Amino acid sequence: MDYKDIKKLMDDMGNSKLDSLEIEFPDGIKISMTKNSHKEVVITAPQASVIEASSPMTVPVVQKKQESSLVAVQKGEQEKDKKQEENFKIVKSPMVGTFYESSSPDKSPFVKVGDKVHKGQVLCIIEAMKLMNEIESEFDGEIIEVCVKNEDIVEYGMPLFKIR
């Protein structure tokens, strides 16, 4: 099933009175869609077989000795970082691909540090398999940090923006 077929299914689902739809194909591909305030599509491929080990493996663990004052300083920094993280929300990458801050190289970025953004506003584009996917803000607020650089490769779940 290619992108056009999936897009057509999504459009048909949006125009129908159905609230949810699940399809399983003989090749193991499953498509599940549910109507909410936003569209959700889940596609899963067949799982690979699992190989069990015949005997348990042991892995030696090497621990370095640290001075207690150094450990206390590190704990204090970690608590400080956690408190700072609680003050903002993170927009994470929904896919693996290439991050683009603007729609073309000669245009200005969609957003930059200090910009006010609204829920649904386009923040960037992630290119995956030659498809350009607009990433929208999930929150209202102000851009505190752009966590990646233009044309960087991003992973699923990787922080893209911090919004306060």
C-alpha cells in the first residue's frame, strides 16, 4: 500500500460518518484509524521472529568510584534541569527524517527563538521518504529553543522545539 492509497483512505474516513476503522491485509499490514479532534493513523508491519538464547548470558558490570561531593553536585544539577524542564513543553519529532526550518532555502524560517506560536501553527517540515511533512505546534506559547539545526537528521521522539 503506497502513500496515495493511505491518503485516500484518510480522506474517505474524514468524509464518512465512521468513528473508527481497522483493516488487516494478508501480507500482515494493519491500518487502524480513529476520528478525534485530530486524525490518527497507525500502520504496523509483520513482526520479525524472535530467537531465544539456549543459555543465559552474563555481562560484567564495571562501576567507577566517585567522590561523594561530585555526586552531590551532579544530583543538584539534575534537579535544577528537571525544574527548568517543567517550565516548558517540548515538541518532539513524530518520525525519522530531515529537519527543515523553512519551506525552501531562500525563505525565512517558520519560527525562531522568541516567536509566539499558536496550536496548529506550522513550526517546521520533516522530509521522510521524499514526502514533506509539516509539523504543527501542539501548544500555545513562545519558542524558547530550537533544538536542532536546519537539514539535521532527526529521530522519532527527538526534541525539536521547547515552548513556554
